[in-house]
Amino acid sequence: MAKRPPAKNLPVHSIKSSSDEADNFSIKSFSEMGSLSSTPLPHRHAFYEIIYIKGGKGAHVIDFESYPIVPGSLYLFSPDQIHFWQITKPVDGVRIKFSENFLLLSPSELYLTEYLDFFHNAESPPHLVLNGGKGAEIKTLFDRIEQEYRADGYVRDLKIRSYLTILLIEIQRILMAGYGKRDAVRGSALVSRFKKMVSKNFLTERFTSFYAEKLGISEAYLHELTKENTGLTPGQIIRKETAMEAKRMLAHTADTVSEIGYKLGFEDPSYFGRFFRRETGLSPKAFRAHILEKYQTFPL
């Protein structure tokens, strides 16, 4: 059976994809979303998303890693991550999606997402299984958010934002307890801000000095913080982000390897090939062949 070529343009879903949804926030059950809830077609989102799984079987493929569908678990998405579903039993669950602006903390002009290390984090799996009774608190917060969303009461968005903030903090605490992280608030927040900045600027800014200057700290201090919090250097984080976008483009566009390298800022195709092999262990062509063989579910 001949393989279909990957799509030239991968769908990007925005919060305004459905006309009945608010500009910055929505919550829906899988039954409400119908076939769109667990599409087998790869796509990426322009928003943050948290999915609480209540039932179902199969796998959820996120940035080339397959995660089993486990009742009582969460999927945590950052903008631009690519995913699709491989379902053997219909999924039951609830999906929250929100824009970054929805969590703007005035007047400090800091985003709550800067204090969360499960977003914009290539090293952190986007799947969290809630063991030891931890799921009860998460489910309660989902229920409260959904109830408030549907009630459409006075200053609804403010109350939803408060519940969502508590939900995100609870998830962060579970992760911190699970991995034994007890980082200082300022240190972990700076690293989260750095990783978010990298995810938005890595195509044009590859030097640590750029990010250190934007954060108002020295390169040495940035190196110390990222090494302590992630086990990686700032340069490694930048390279991982670049390699991940290269994987996405190889798997989900029909661009040549040279074209992809050029779009990622590599004027020399051979240097791009060496970079990709060093970061992933495969050549660009070998990776593309492997992904097309593994996941033959790409859109036309």
C-alpha cells in the first residue's frame, strides 16, 4: 500500500474555531465535541489545553511520542505541539482550552504560565497519571469550572480564571512532589520564562546572551538556573526546541530537507543534517521515513 505524502499545510486550531466559544476560554466534554474531540488527523493548536480523561482506550500521540489513554489522567498542551489520537474505545473526558491573555496577572504584567514548568517544556512529558487520590481534587476543579462556565453568572470570567489558576497550581504541585522539585520561586519562574521565550524566538535567536539580556540576568546565572532546574544548559534547551520543530516539519510538511533547514535558519543543508543527527540520532531523511512508517495517518 502506497504511503500518502504529508500535508503541505498542517491545520492550526484556534480558540475561535467554533463560533459558540468565547475568545479566550472554553470548556467542553468529548461528547459535546463529537468527532472533533479525538480526530486521527495530526494538527496543532494556537492555545493552551488541559484534557481530563474519564474513560476510553487507545493512545494519544503528542510530538511523536505515544501516551496510553488512562482514566484519571491529564494531557497538558502548549501552543504549537502536534498531536492526534489512535482510539480503540471512545474517549470520555473534558477539555479546557485557554489563551495566554486569559491568565494575564495585572498589574504585575506577569503570566501565570511563567511559574509552571509543564508548559513550553520539551523535556517534560505532556501526560500526567493522577495516582494516590490526587485525581479527586483535579476532578472537583474541572467540575467547578464547567459549572461556572455554563451558568454565565455575574463576572463569570473572573471566577473561572480563579478556579483555573488554582487548577494549574495544583497540577504544578503534583509534578513538583512527583519529581522532588523544591526550586525557589524566582529561580523556577525565570527558567519557565526562559523556556517560553525560547519557544517563541528560537527561529531567529540562538544565542544565550539574547535571552539573558531580556531576562535581566547574566549568562552565567541563566546557565546555573537552567542546569539546576532542568539538568540542561540554556544552549541544550534552544537546540532541543529547534530539533523538535524540525521533526514537526519533516513529519507534517512536504518540504525538502534543504527547505526545512533553511526555514529553521540553516543556510548549509549539510550542517542542518549534522545538527539533526546529533540531536536525534537519525538523519532528517531517516526520521521522516521512520515517522511515515510508524504513523500512516497523515492528512492529504
